[in-house]
Amino acid sequence: MIEGYKAFLAREGDLNRKFRAHVGRDWGAWREEHYYASATAIPDTAERVWLERQKLNYRGIHERRSVRHLVASKVDQPFLEEIGSLGGLERLELEWPMVARSLSPILQLENLRFLSIDSPRHIDDFSPLLELPCLRTFILTNAKKMPDLQWLSDAHHLEVIGIEGGMWSPYRIPSLMPLAGLRQLQAFLGTSTKLADKQLLPLADCDRLQYLGIACVAPREEFERLQRARPDLVCSWFRAETWNAIAPRRTRP
């Protein structure tokens, strides 16, 4: 039984890394090989770049047209405007905090396949992002001003959706119903979340869903209902060992 659970955890970990596109990602190596102090230090041929805004050090990044994967921190509106000129960009990670007030520059990135946004402070409407023709993975973290998931109800082209909370501030999802029936959805990521209606069965209608990486957002009985509807789905809360591991914490006075 223990060996079987270990094998399951290994598989679950592999899927989590796959759908977050973290397979082979070593942050130490990234910092050593792709971190730059300023845009002017980025080689013209660089395809991977990590840049943290410090005053005006981002100026000129719009000229680095070879960049395909950008990790950018503390992005404000002028920084995002320059990023919007990188027409070949395929993966964009806007790290904590994202303080730009408009998403419009991102809409120019017609080749963008992967987008993650961490802690957008001023934005409540993310629906324009669904206009991106190549977008397949969207992960949103700590979006305190986003009221619900209704804007995702027609996101049939997305293969991975992540709606997650901050480390100390779980995001409250009113309902997963807007995700029901999404035709291409393969993974839903929802760590550090709470689910107001406690209903998981809307996900059973996503025919291609393979992986559910979510917090303990519903009673065990609700996870069991989903498991009966979708026994092919990989979710750690489908395992008795996961519930047994948290039982001591839940019974403490």
C-alpha cells in the first residue's frame, strides 16, 4: 500500500510539473544563466530572460526581439508596454507583484502560449486575455479583485487553467460551474483556494480533464462523487492516504 501511494505521488508530481511547465526547471540555473540586471545587458540573441524591474532598468527590452520566454518581476504599465512589443514571445511569467493597470499590451503577443500572472493589484477583468489566439495555459495567482470565474465559461481553447491564492491569502472561488464542459481543459490548478459552494461535479463535464491539483476545498464525500464520475482523473484527494495524513491536524483541540 505504501509503495503504491509513493508511486501515485510520483505520478501526481510529474503531472503537476508537466501542466505548470516546470519540467526541467531549475531556478538556480535560471538565475545564473538567464537573469540580467538591465535590458541593455541582454544579448540580442537571448531567448530566455529573467528581469526584475529596478527603477528604469527595463527600458530597451522591446528591442530584444529574439526573446521567447520572459520571467518579469514588479511589472508596471511602462514595463508591460515594452513587453507587448516582443512579438515572438511564447511564454510570459509576470511575477509578484504585477502592478500594471491594463492588460492591453499583452493582447499584442499573438504567439503567446503560456501566461502566468502573480498578484495583479489593479485588475479585475481578465476576459480580454481569451482573445490571444495561441494561449493554451493560463495561471493566475492571488487576483484579489477578480469576482468569479464566469469569464472562463467560453475558454474552450485553454488546456491548463490555474486559479490560485497567495501563500497567506487563499482565493475564494464562488463556484466551478463556469468551467463545466470546457472542451480542451486537461488540468485545473487551484492550490491555496476555498470553494464557496463546495461543488466539484462541474469538472466531471470536462471530458479531457486529466489532473486536478487543488486544495481541500470540499468535503471528502464531494471528492468521492467526482471520483465515481471520473475515475480516470488524477487527484491526491481521491486517495485515503491523503485524508489520513491531515486527520491528526483536524482533530487537534
